Amino acid sequence: MISMSRKVCIIGGATTPFDYGPTGFESIEGGAAECIKETQQDIPEFSLRDLDLMVYSHFSVHFSHQLSSEWIIHDHLGLVGLPHYRVENGGNTGGSALYAAALAVMSGHHDVVGIVGWETMDTVSQSQGSEFIAMASDIRYELMVGGIYPIYYAAMANKWMKENKVTEEDVAMIAVKNKNNAMDNPKAQWYRNDHKYITVDDVMNSRLMSYPIKKYDCCLMTRGVAFLIVCSEKYAKKINPDHYVTIDGMGLSSCTIRAGDRLNNPGWKERYGPGYPEMTEFAACRNSAERAYKMAGIKDPVKDIDFGEIHDAFSTSEAQIYKALGLADQNTIAQFIRDERTSVNGDIPMNPGGGLLGYGHPVGATGLMSTIECYYQLAGMIPQKHLSRKTEVPNPECGIVNSHAGTGTSISNFILRRH
């Protein structure tokens, strides 16, 4: 088990507006520069010259037709000579980049690490984009028979919902929560485009994508860029002493690319006994959460964690993640959702920033966006970043960030605390 003996901190970050179409920052390097400028406005003592490593977070070169596009951003920022590398890990690209940056600081080899993540998904039609993303499934067996991610998630969700007595209306409540939260966030794609508050009936009446998933149950295909600073506590105390947070726990885990291969998988049988995770449970989420909880001293996640920003690619997957994080079990998960315990006014709010359903999902930037929103809550910055205090979690001390890839194929979890 990794020790967090050298504290790893986050001192700031920002995103561009997220959108499918014009954001005002049409080049990735321009978007990165704007994120850094906003971060420097928040923490004027920070300089790019302080960085000693850059980690780039980017999923698919198919959207931009440019290999190693991180080199273009690196040059534009004037970072010649600074070491850099790119991380790619599906929908968990942002979380994996954060994991890499945290390890670099924890090791003592680096003190100030910048992360830039992006995706330009609006360069193609949404159907073409869905095909590109589906190339992160097994193209020999799944993509060639018409498989795309809404279908994979729908199959899992249908079985999982029946076994856990969760209804379509239950998961629709999650879509309503996150899209309506995004109406308080001016950078969110839902705020910038659809711009309306919705109800469960609106979700239920939206176009069926793949049963039981409907249009409003789906995350948004997006263009966007994000920037985050990960550093040592010594640097954090020097540059932003009153508004830094610590990464007290983190976990990264994996599962099979094909959900069907999870049946009686010996790797999981060794950890959790026979029969788990079947095809529908996110075992990589459970495993990485357990690692993060142990590192951070989390005994009861519902009591010890104040809120979360988690990977709601579909409203159904957020429900599945609740269970994998240990917030509820098979007997309580349906009532947990119905009691609205993850609303802003609940006891453990989830995705007050809007999540992927409301903010958007530019894959390489997504996990960073979730981390930035979690940071804003812990640093008391929601009133200046959102439109009001409506989506501010009251006096949070501890948050969880979850980043998720494939059909649960790679999942990371981080425990962030106000220092």
C-alpha cells in the first residue's frame, strides 16, 4: 500500500467553457492558455516557471487528426526543456493523469506538476463521435456487430436495475439533479445550450437511446480544455496558503474490457469471493475506492465524505457507482436514490457542479473538471465560480473524485480534504 508520507496538494485549476461547437477557444493551445490565465488570476503568485513537469491528458487523436498534439500545447506555453508526457486511459484519462502527477510529487522527484486535459469532440458528427469512442471497446467482437457505449451501458443497467430494484424513474432523478445543478454553472454545456430546468417526466419522455437509457440519461459530447496544478505542501503553503487541498487517498484499479468476461473471473474471486462482480457491478470502482479509503482513513464513506464529483456518463452509471463506493447496498440503493440523499441538500451531494450530464464530457478534460469542481467546493470558491450559492455544499471538509473508463474497465478514486 502506497504511503502518503509526502503530502500531495492541489492549489488551483480552471476549465474553458464546455460545449459542442464554439466555446470562444477554438484551438487547444488557446484553451490551455485561457485556463492557465484564469488560474493565475485566482493565485497570482503562481508562475509557469515554477512547473517542473507537465502531464497531458488526451483520449483520442481521431477528433483532431493530430498525433502528439500535446507538443503543440507545450510549445505554445513556452515550456521548452520541461519534461512532459501524455496519459491516455479512456474515460479515466483525466483521473489517470492526476494519479500520475500525484505519484510524481509523492516520490519527491517533482514539486510542481501541471496537468492539461482536452478533447475536441465537435469536429465530427455525434454519430461519428460515438463510433470513435466505441473503438475503446473490443473492435474484433463488439464494435463490428454494432456495439456503441449506450448499448453496453444499457445492457448492464437493465440487469443491474432489476437485481437492485431500481426503476427508470429512480435513475431519471439523477439526470434531473445533475442537469439542474448545471444551471448554476456558466461554463457547463447544459447551461450554455439547452438552458432549462427539467423534471423526471422530461427525462422519461426524452428519446429512447437503448432501453432503459434515454437521451436525457446520457452525458454530453463536448469540446473543452482543463488545467490543474498538483504540488508539494511546501509549495502550496508558499503560493496559496489559505486555499489549498490535500490528496489524502487515491486508488486506481482495472477490470475486463468486455463485461461478459467478468463472470467467475479469478482475479475478482481472489479478492471478493465467488459470484462477484458478475457483469453489472463496477468492481474496479469498489477496489480503487477501498484503496483510497484505506489511505485516507475513511471508515464510513457516507459519514466521512461530505460530497463527490463522480463519473455520470449515464444516469444509470452514477447509480451503479453509488453502490460501488459503498454508499448503499442491494437492499438500500433504491431508497437511497429516492430519498434524494445525493442532492445538493442531501447528506452526501453528488455532482453539484453538474457532472458529465450537465457540464459535459470532453474525455481528456473530464476527470480534471471533476477534480477542479471538488477543489472549488473545498476551497470555498463556489460563489465566485458558479452563479450563486445554490450549488455550494455547506462547510465541506472532505470530497471524493471518481473517474471512470470503458464499461468500468479502468476506474480511479481520490479523497480530497481541506487542509
